[in-house]
Amino acid sequence: MQRQAEIERNTLETRIRVSLNLDGTGESRLDTGMPFLEHMLDQVARHGLIDLEINAEGDLHIDGHHTAEDIGIAIGQAVARAVGDKKGIRRYGHAYVPLDEALSRVVLDFSGRPGLEFDVAFPRAMIGAFDTDLFYEFFQGFVNHAGVTLHMDNLRGRNSHHIAETLFKAFGRALRMALEPDPRMAGVIPSTKGSL
Ligand SMILES: [Mn+2]
């Protein structure tokens, strides 16, 4: 059985539809009006082996803030719905990903408790038309609605495009590890509390 979900989230600021399959092949179809964010989400799909379809119409005439944050929220909602009661998953995931001079580490836990530790400094304020402040907003939106504890550290890097790419690739890899079925945990919720 494939773990899939579809979320539609409409506000006065954004209209977003996310459809994903956690047991996919890494295909993505993204139409958000934010090309750099699409480049990053494509990495999450590819490295997380998640099929991801996103249509977003946001108030980009103001700036990208609402759109980036709300895409994070909608992906978080879709992941939470698709993963269900978390029976049989590994729960924890981590990855180190380098890209040339840049190196990032992402560690996450499907704990049910939202939390973001984000130790990343971008040398540039903008990557193309994308404001680097919005990465934090995207991931904060995600953790709040996925119920994930997420630690993201950029360990080194000079180029902001590279730094962002290592973060998103490592995020995809860590998601894949955490969401993978653990054959020795089959049918078991990976917590001594009995729920997550
Ligand atoms: Mn790139």
C-alpha cells in the first residue's frame, strides 16, 4: 500500500494544492511562481524518493514570504497525513550532503513535536529572485504541520546556491531514511510511549 496524500489549502494570501506519494520514485511537477524554490523541492523529491506535485498561487506581488511559508505548511500537512500512525517506520533520519565547498547536516525525528533548529547563514540575501530568509520560514511551516523535530546545520560553504542545495538534498535524504519501513519494526510504533 502506497502512502499518499493530497492537501488543498486556500487563504486570502495563497492557494496551494499538494499531492505526494512517500513511496514514489522522485518525480516532481511543480508550479509555484518561485523557480528557485522549485529547484530545491525537486531535490527533496529526487533524494527523498517522494513523488511531489505542487500548484501554488500566492501574493508574489507583495513578496515570496506567504507563498514559501504556506508551501512548507501544505507539504507538512500532506506528509503527516500520508505517514498516518507511523507504524513500522524508522522514525529518525539523518544525512550529510556536500556540494563542492558546501556541506550540510540534517537530522530529523517524526516525534509529533514541532521543532526547528536552523544554524545556517547565507552569504547572500538573495539567490536569483529568492530571498534566503524564506528558507527558515519554509522549514518552520513544514515542522509545525508535519510534527517533526528538525535540526539543520550548514557546516561550511561560501556559495549560497550550494548551501541551499546541500540543505534540501540532505532534508530529502533524511526524510527518506526516517520514513522507510523498518522490517524489524513491522506493525510497531517506534516509541516506548506507544504513540507518536
Ligand atoms: Mn543547483
